[in-house]
Amino acid sequence: MHLIDPQSHSRRAFLRRSAQLAFTGVALPTALNLASMGEAAAFNAPDGTYKALVCVFMYGGNDYANTLVPYDEASYNKYNAIRTSIALPRSALDPMVLQPTAPLPGGLQYAFHPSMTGLRTLFNGGQAAVQLNVGPLVVPLTKAQYSGSNRTLYPRPPKLFSHNDQQSVWQSSSPEGSTIGFGGNMGDLALASNTNSLFTCISVTGNAVFLAGDSALAYQVSSNGAVKINSVTGDVYGSAAVKGAMGQLVQQARTHVLENEYNRVTRRSVASEGAITAAIGTNASADARPEFAPFTGLADNSLASQMKLVARLIAARGSLGVKRQVFFVSLGGFDLHDDLLTRHVTNMRRVSDAMSAFYQTTANLGVASDVTAFTASDFGRTLTGNGDGSDHGWGSHHWVVGGAVKGKAFYGTPPPVSVGNTVAPEDQWHVGQGRLLPSTAVDQYAATLAKWFGVEDREMVGVLPNINRFGAAGGRTDYPIDLGFLRP
């Protein structure tokens, strides 16, 4: 299996994992997931510029066909005939038609889901773009190679159609159990650019392999701010004396090397929580700032709350001492084997509202061109229905949002609307039931983002272990490693 080679990583990885094991079972919160930050590889941040990447992960496998819907009459008729009971009515798509600067060939048109009004506005305004049919690939594959028996020359991604494994493959190029993600690998390179390297990789949605590197770890926060160690920052059992004793116990210097290291990390955790809280203020103080007004009315949208916290952290970048950051936010509920028409509406409205409010906030803060948000998901779903839902798929459509995006455009190859059950040409990008065989690899998608972030070509294989199987290095210029959807 083509997994990340542990030999390609430094001894810091071993030291970090060993330190984490030492913490196992200790009754302190995830804010203590702060193992040593070693020296990092050089990473250029010219002229003190700031850049941030924000991964928006849709857990469960987003239904591609009702997110980006074929709208031209010929394509819609095929879509409607295949989807039957879970097809969206064409009349509902009329106001959602996307208007790319360069029309797609053959009169092909797409419309966003009717609840994605914010993202439609961003696309048509040039601040968003769509990458068509992207998904995990180890090597470029044709349908014949996928169906063939030569797994040595033409390996499939590991454990296709499995939720946990494909979530991990998307984030790290390896199935469940992986410990290194491509966001964390970028974070490793960015550590030296940041005065406070601890705030390089930040998750607002719990643990995710995406942000794990050799030295970079995900600093976890909640949508309300930094996570506190209650026994240190608040009274214990109503007693300030107990709080003081606990604070001293877990922070004082010790003669035993492991106890001392544990307490050193605890001290850093307390200091980091204080730095975050001082830098971003409270929710109320953020709400009072006009820059954050786009999030007004979205309090019931958990993704919007996460992205608002990301915006608050970006606004505080100077105080936090960071020039390069990678963030991770997420929304669940996309595993729609049933009740797709009803439940998908809410999901897509939340994603659209959150991402459009986030973009407008970055514009208000004057950093829209320095921040790029992009979507990811376990996999797409089948074009065919299973009643009132759809099943696990493979490739899917994703989008990027930001001032650096070459927007109002589609990138990649539009897949024909078919189910893939024949040898006809229109079925060559499907592997049955309308599951898309990706025509763009996650590695290409990620490499385009990484290059904009500042990763150099020579460093790319350290971020994405399979990238040399694509592009010029792999002899596949038809699978470029820069997809072109971002300006420098």
C-alpha cells in the first residue's frame, strides 16, 4: 500500500508520539495536546505577508449531484431520469445557475443547490471556483485500469467507500490510523515563520489527522475560544485554595524529567489559553465589531460559529505572532442514505451561509486575498438513488473561496451524466451507480493550495507523499500539480 513513509519524517515525530503516550489517561483537557515544538524546515513568508488555509470538511460524504446540479436541458433530463424521486425540480434551479466567465463546452450548465445562495453570489462575483470531480487517487486511473487485476501498477486508494478510512485518506493520503496529515505537513514548514509556532495549526472542531505533522500539532479551540483547564483557571469545588494547590501541582518545576516536562507543557497550555483569550476577546466584543456583522443571525449554524472563531483568530494574527496558519472546521450529517431532499437543504444552507459570511468578514478585515477556504468530504455519493437517499461514492465536486481565487470558473473535467454500467464513452468516468471515478486527485487539489501557501516544488513530496505520481515528475502532464484556481 502506498502510505506515508515513516522514514521520511524526522526523529521529532518519535519524540512527539512518545510525549503524547506519556499524557494518556491524565484527566486534563485537550488543550494539553501540546508536545514539544522542535526546529522546523525553512518556509518563506516574504515581506512579512500573512496567509491562511481553512479546510471545511463535510463529514459523511456530500451528495455531489444535488450540490452542483446539471442545468442545461439535455443534462438535466438525464439527471432527472436517473435520480427520479431525489431529483431537484429544474424550476427551483433557475435562480441558482452559475455563470462562468468561460462557458463550458457543449452548452453544459450547472446550478448550485437552491439553498446555496451565498456561494452562488460568490461564484458569479468571481470570489469562488469549483473543482470538478476530485477524489483520492494513488495513481491516475482509467476505468479499465480500475476494473483490472493489476493492483501493482494501478493501485486503488485504500478501503474505498469506507467513511473513516476515506476521511483519513482525504486528510492524510492514508486510511484510518494515519498520524500525519497534509495540513500538518504544511504546518511543519510554516513553524519557523511564526513567532508563536503553537498557533500554526488550529482546529475548531476537535481532533483531526489533517493538522498533525512531525512537529506541528493541532491546537484545539472551541467556537467560544480557547479551552481552559478549569482546575487551574477556576475555583475547584468552590474553593480558591484547591484551585491554587492544583495550579501549583501541575505547573511547578520538578526534578523528575518526565514530571517536569509534563508540567512545562501544562504551563505552556495555560499561557496559550491566556494569549488566545486576550487576543480575540469575547463573543460579545466580536459581535460589536462591524467587521463580523456578516455572521449576524447565524448563531444556530455550528459551522458558521466555527468559521467566525477562525475569523477572530485571523483578526488577532498580529497579537498572536503568526504569518502562516492552517485551520480545520467541519460539519456533519452528510451520510444521507435516506431523506436526502429534506436534510440536504439544511446542510447546504449552513455551508453556504458560513462560507459566504466568512469570506465577507475577511474582506471587511482586509485579508480576503490572504485567506483561502476550501471544501473536502469523505467521498461523493451515487447518482442513482436507493429510494429517498443515495449511497457511498468516490469522486465529488468541491469549491474554493477567497480573494486569491481565480473565480467564476470551473476547473477539471465535467463528468457525463450517466451511471457507468456500460462501455459507452460517457460511462468512462463512472464505476457503477453513477459513482465518479475522480479525474482530479486530492493530491493535485492539495498541491495547488500548498503552492499558494508557500510550499516549494522541492518540498511538495514531503507534504503529499504521492504527488510525484502526477504532473511532470510522474510523466502525467494531463494531471497537473497546479490546477490553476489560485493566484500567487
